[in-house]
Amino acid sequence: MAMPNALQRLARYYKIQSSYRDGLGQARQAPVDAVLQVLQALGAPMQRIDDAGDALRLRRQQLWQQVIEPVTVVWQDQSLAVKVRVTEALARAKSNYRIVLDNGATIDGTLNDRSTGAPLCREIEGQRYLVRRLDGPGQIPLGYHRLYLRIGALEVESFLISAPPQAYAPSDGKKRWGLFCPLYALDSARGCGAGDFADLNQLVEFTAQLGGHAVATLPMLASFLDQPFDPSPYAPVSRLFWNEFYLDIERIAELPGCPEAKTLLSAANFAPLRTAPLVQYREVMARKRAVLEALLRSLLNRSSPRRDAFESYIATHPVAQDYAEFRAKTEREEKVWSQWPLENRQGKLVAPDFDDFAKRYHLYVQWQCAEQIAALAEHARSRGAALYLDFPLGVNRDGYDVWRERDLFALGCNGGAPPDGLFIKGQNWGFPPLHPERVRRQGYRYYIDCLRHHMTAAGMLRIDHVMGLHRAYSVPEGFSATDGVYVHYRAPEFYAILNLESERHRVQIVGENLGTVPDFVNATMARRKIFGMHVGQFGVNTDTDRALDATPANVVASLNTHDTATFMGFWQEKDIDDRVDLGLLDIQQAGHERSYRAAQRAALIAYLRGQGCLGADDSAAAVLRGWLTILAGQPAEFLLINLEDLWLEPAPQNVPGTWQERPNWQRKARYTIEELAGHTELTVLLQTISDIRNRMV
């Protein structure tokens, strides 16, 4: 069915791109019904395609009657520039401004009209409107301010973001490196069957002792670990709260004075969970929760400075109270919020709707998480290292953020990606994308709060799917992942917030720009000093002289990511096996892939020998050492090493596009934290890499 002209124009007014080329280079046009459903999810007033004309007329009228954009960005190296839409009667009216800074101070003055030539004019429903371009002051202090304009008798306002043109970056010229491992996968002799904050602290210490500068891990955000259940770090209950699954119980101050908790801890028998090959989330969390609840009861049973501190935390964190009530309600119902009674679904909870002790439990564990993560971050800083955290693109559709902030999400859609070489059927990630206009009208409060939550602890922050700052591939509910459209955002506003928070918290920003990423995204990242990613596995060629792609300077370089094969998986073609098993490759295609992989291996071996990084031994271990040595000497700002590569782990932590087919987010590291220091070959390699990086200053 051909798309009616009115529907095409309406889609453009909502910044929907329904025609595009996918990752396979094929031209795609979303079905008309899919475009209609996305428009409805964005709030277009239409029930059927025939309503497009009326909806278009209303949309145009709304946009031209919006005198000023709800958000205005001024970069620190530029003057304020404002575009306004006014009626013809205000074409030459004097324009005064007042800026109320976030510290309460004000700046006043008159804007200069810099419009040249005939202004852009439109007649909308019998009223003529024109665009004026106004200039204001420069050097507005960094921050989130309010801009008030008076144009003749008309008064309007906008949320004003004054931001540095570039994100924070260290100025010492060091070429840094660090280790990566998912926190759940870390193992230790004292563990409970999954890694915790104490284990991460030990990994920080191990890395720092070898001269490393950061430890990277996957998102550590709150998850559903009972009913409902979803342990994926990329489907968090909230991007505002930590996961109590990772608490180190032995470090909690209440434990020494709580016999009940100590008895439960000794009786819990974590040994079977510790020796299990996969993380048993439900079982580990249930046993840890029993101990945590006993600690909470002990705290509440008597007055103490700790009790006062807890009550102070509650009083000063109203959003945490709201979150705790949501979690307590979810536990009582044992079902997702969309299946709750109507009043609760709409965001209203009162005391009888949830168990008060369950609410206090969730407040208690968030208080403990905040304490332990702050101590972890401080220890890292004291050792010259940083926590390299991961900011996920989305949140669980059934989680707290969507329940509380549902107006900010396009609930009729799911985020995803169009078909590409790895996912020929496209991807549907299951979480709702942000609504591009409603987040602006809110002044991006939710996005800012989520960033700040991470930046209080991070020294480096990876922005998952950084292209999402520009546009979101949106798959309407009920449609295939091949039938999505791109919905565009106001990228400069996201970058302004990111840069401002980065500067204020002194956090280096890394954008995950892998896959099919338009050139304008990479160009914007470079201009804003946001580092991209260079994955060595994607840059292995069959030409002996150019077996490895050059590594740019403004990137985090690595051999792989948590979504790809490990080094050994790549070397042994395990990823090709997986794609065959999942029906993504047929036998003939797999044969071509294997032939190409063999040529890649041969070229890489020859190249490493030519560079003096490989001798007669061309075993996988020797190739890994040579490849990492080459990568360490490249100009990348940061080198990230997958801890599991160092002992040639063949299995990945995640196989994208699978759920029950593969044990994603469950596999433990082969060696404990304590065993790492005694792994001589591993420590010698890391020390060599550290020496190479240090010589590059």
C-alpha cells in the first residue's frame, strides 16, 4: 500500500524517517500501518490513515504557535542564539530577555535581531507567522537555567542549558588501560555464588597494582530477580537505583551486632551456589535477602546513630521512597504493573497497597548500595583508577521508571535495530523508547537524574548505543523488527546535558558506536570529545600487510565486547557455530564464513610475525599476547582488556538476540579473584601492556 502524501508529511513533522537503508545496504520502507502506529504512540490525534490530513493541519498549527522551543542550548564558546516564531504584528517588536541562573542570580538585556533577508513566513489557519533569529549574550555560566523572553507584549520561556562544547577528558596525555569483567561473573573464595562489590573492589586493587587505570563492568542497576524475573543488565527495573544483588553482606555495619543475621548467613550454605557453573540469581538473592531483612529488623529494633542515619536517608530521598513502594507492590502482586488495579497502574499507591516492611527493605538496601558504591569509587580514586560504568539505553517496560514516568516513553513501540549482517531479521529489544518531545518539555529531568546516578561513582561512563542520542529505531507493537522506523531526537540537547554532567563530575564519556552508525554520529562524537569504540575483532583483514585496521586515537580499543565472541571464540569460530545453530547462517554461508576466518587467522599470524610480536609458536595464547601487544602500542586513548580473554575463555557472556537459547548473563569467570595474582603468565602480560602504555606518554 502506497503511503498517502498527507501521512508522509505528518511523519516528517513528527521527525519520523520511514524510508532508510538497513545494515545490509537494502532500501526499506516501513508499512503504512506501522507508520500510523508509531504516530499514534507519539501522540498524533488520529485513529486511521484517513485522519492524516486533519492531524497534519493541527500539528503545523501547534508548531507555529510554539513561539520558542521548550529547550535552548548555548555552548560555552558561543553567544546565545534564539529562534522564535511570532505573528506578523511582532515582526519588529523589541525583544528583552531575563535569564534566571540555577544559583538564583539573573542576567537581563535586549536581544539583537540577526535575521537577514526576507524572514521565513507561513500562513496557518488564516494567521501569518514568521521566524525571527535573535542574538543574546555570550559566556553564560555553565548550568541549567530559565530563559524568559518578552517580545512586545508577549512573554515566553525556555529551559536553557549552558554547556561546555566538549566532554571532560584528562589533560595529562596518559595512554590508559583497564580490565573488563561483568560483576556477576566475578568469583571469590568468600563469595555467595556471584560477584559482589567486595569482589569488584579486589579487581580494582589487582588492576591498580599492575598500573591499570580502570575496571569496567556491565550495568549494576536494579533488576527483577524473583517474580517477575529478568536478570539482564540491559533491562533494569530502573536507571536510578542500584542492584542489591551485589551487596557485600559482610561489610554491612549491622552484621556484628545481629545474631539472627549471622546465624542465617552461616546456615544459608552458599557452597552449592558457589560451585555451580552458572549464577543462580533467584537462589542467591533469596538467601541474601533473608540475611538483609534480619539486619534491617536489628536496625529498627533500637535507637542508634545508624538508625538515625537511615531515617535521614529516607527523609532526604523521596524518589527512593516512591521506588521502594513500587517494588513492595510488585512483590505483593507477583505480577507486572500493567496487570495491577487501575488506580495503582496510573501511579497512585497508598500504605494498604504494599507491605511496609518490604518498602523499608528496599530503602535499606538502596542505602547500603549507596554506601558501598561510594566506598568502592573512593578506593578506586585513591589507587589512581576509575570505575568504568555502563549506561544502558533502555529500561524494563515493567519496571519502576516506565511506571512512574510513563508519559516520557512511547509505550506503543519497542526499541530495536534494522536488519544487518549479524541480525538479518533485525532486532526488537522489548523496551519502550523515550518520547522525543515529552522529555524536552520535562527539561530532561529524568535523563539528567539517570546520568547523575551513574556519575557519582564513575570515572568513565559508556553510553550504550550512542546513536540513540540522535535517533531511535522504533518497532511498533505487533510488527516485525524489519518494519520499524527511525524517530529523530534533538541530539544537541542530549550532548549538552552529557557534556555538562561530564564536566561537573569529571567523568570521561565513551559512546558505543558499533554496527551501522551514520557518519554524522561519529563526526558529532569527535567534535564533542566523546570517545568511540574500536573493536579489533571487527578489523581483521585477509591482507598480510594490512591484517589489522589502524586504531584511531580518540577511542577505547578492545579485542571484543560483551556482545561478541571472546578472543578464543573468534579464533575457534564458535561465533559461526552459534549463528548456524540459531538459524542465522545456512551451511553454505557458514562455509564462506569459515574460509574467510581461516584467511583472517593466517594473515594475522603473518602480520604479527612481521611486527616482531610472534615467534615460531603460533598457538592461540601466543597470538593473543602478540595482538594485545600490538594494540597496546596503538594511539587509542584507552585500552580495555577482557579479563576472560587472558585464559582463553571460548564462551561469550551474551549472545544477542537470544534469551532461553543461551545462558546469557549467567556464566562465571573460570578463576577466582584470589587466583588471579598467582596466574604468572596473566600478570606478566598485563605488566608488559602497562609498561608499553606508560612509555607512550
